[in-house]
Amino acid sequence: MLVYWTMFALPAVTALTARTREVGQYRFQLWLVLLLAAFTVVIGFRYEVGGDWYTYEEIISDIYYGDFRNAFAYVDPGFGLLSFVSTRVGLGSLGPMLACGAVLMFGIYRFSRKQSDPWLAITAAVPYLIIVVGMGYVRQAAAIGFLLVALTKLEGKSLKGFLSWLAVGALFHASVLCTLPIVGLAWARTRGVAVFVVLAAATVLTYAFLLRERVDGFLSSYVEAQMDSSGALVRLAMNGIPAAIFLLLRRFWPMTEDYRFVWTLFAAVALGMFVVVYYSPATTALDRIGLYFIPIQLFVFGNIGAIAGRNTAARTMISIGVIAFYAAVLYIWLNFAVHSEYWLPYQVRPIGG
């Protein structure tokens, strides 16, 4: 557990000690890069850690013994190509694990830098996004990394940039495209229905020609089988709580109206999933889709202190509250979660392994 608590403590302590005007200074930017690089190493060099560890080992082994076309029969093309190259250069599963971890950290880096309190955003990311998703949902972690970068493009009103990064993310896990209609609605609000129609048509065509088989498989395994995901309610609540906070306080958020509307839609969907999970028999499907709404946590808690303005005491209390909340999340997950045993103890990949 020491590794995980250290990962949490480093950004948390920095969030409490760094002054707002200092977070953009060179030494803090360097510390941010070094910390996320260290997290990448922790993710990439883990050994027998994560709920899907053996599944991915089997997939990558099959890719190793198959031909080039075989690499795309098991997984999405981005991960398949990455695994094929990695096995051919002798890295085995290390290559995909390290690369997907790096993509996730790159996304967190780009996204957190855009928030008023990047260190608090990273602190919020550690317990679930970095430790659980980064080490347990390898392909989704990479897709979320690209999604985080894509979301930063919306702040600059670059729809093309958003779509480009999202498309790359879909190469690792096509389900990340579930966020596309939300952005289409947001853009249609100020730029006309035509934009929404174009994005909706693109979504339909992408589904029809590229994703139908994968989506049908997703529905068959998660929805039709009515699988129940242990802890789904808690994980969706982690999105729902910051979503509710944003919806209540969004008028005080320092941002453009267009960008505010994008996050209003994200928050509304995240909160809606938390409500629906009470009545849905297929909680696993909602749980997996909920992964792509984790950015609402980083966004809200990375900016909530800005509401206090220059009131240093209030900002400090808010930071302490956020850190205490996520410390409780990490403690409960490590000690009481059904599947946390797959993350314990943390082990380093043996040399040549």
C-alpha cells in the first residue's frame, strides 16, 4: 500500500504548500513533469497488478504468436498495433503497459495545466483514474488520456482539435466516442443545428462501418447479460458529486459561456448516470461508460478553489476538504473493495520479465 499512498501524498502535499501564483513557475512545472513521469513508470513496470493483468498477458501472447492481421482480431487497432510492435522488438507486454500509462499521464498533464489548481486536479486523479483505471483498464486509460487532451481543445473553441484527439483515443477503445454527441449538442447551441447534424451523421456512419461489431459485443456482454458491477454505484457517485457541485455553482465558474455549456452537459449526464444506476439491471455498462466522465472530477476539484477568489483561508479549507475526500476514497478502496486484492501488493516487473 505504501506505493499507492506515496502516489497520493506527493501531489496532495504540493497542493497544500504551493501558492496559486507559484503553480506556473518553472520549478513547479518541472516537478509536475517529473511526478507524472514517475507515475508512468509505476504503471508501466507493475507486475501482476490490476484486475485484467492476466487477460492482457494472454491477448499480447496471442498477438506475439500470430501474424499482423491477427493483432487486430482481439483488440482495437491502436492497441493491437502497439502490442504487435512491442512483441516484435522484444518488449512483450511492457511496451503497451508503459505506452498506455504514458498516454494517460500526458492527458492528465495537458488537462491539469488548464485548471486553476493543477495539483488538486492531479490529487483527485490518483485514487481512481491513475491507480485503478491506469493499472486495471489499460486500453480505456489510453482512450481517457486522449479524451483529456481533446477536452482542452474545446476551451479554445477548436472542434477540429477535439475531434482529432478523440479519434486517436477511439483507436484504443471505441467506446470513448460516447462523448461525441454531448459535444455536438454543445456546439449546436451557438453554431447552429447543422453542426450537430454533421456530428450525429458522423457518429452514425462510424458506428455503421467501423464500430458496430464492437458495440454489439459490448451490449451483449454488459447489457443483455445484465451483469452487475460491484461498486458501480460508488464509482458513479464519484462523478455525480462533483457534477452536482458544478451544476449548483456553475454561474460562479470563471470561464466562457460556450465552455460552461459543454461542462454543464457533461455534468448533467454524469449526474444522470448516477441516478439511473439505481434502476438499471446492467450496472456494468453504466460503470464502463462512466469512465469517460471521470474528467468532471478533475475539472471541478481543479477549479473549485477559484470560487473563493483571493480568500486564502477559504481556498485552503477547500483544498483540505478535497484531499480528505480522496484520501478516504483511497483508504476505503484499498481496504474494503472487492477487487483491490488484484492491486495488492504492488510488484515491480522482474528484469527480463
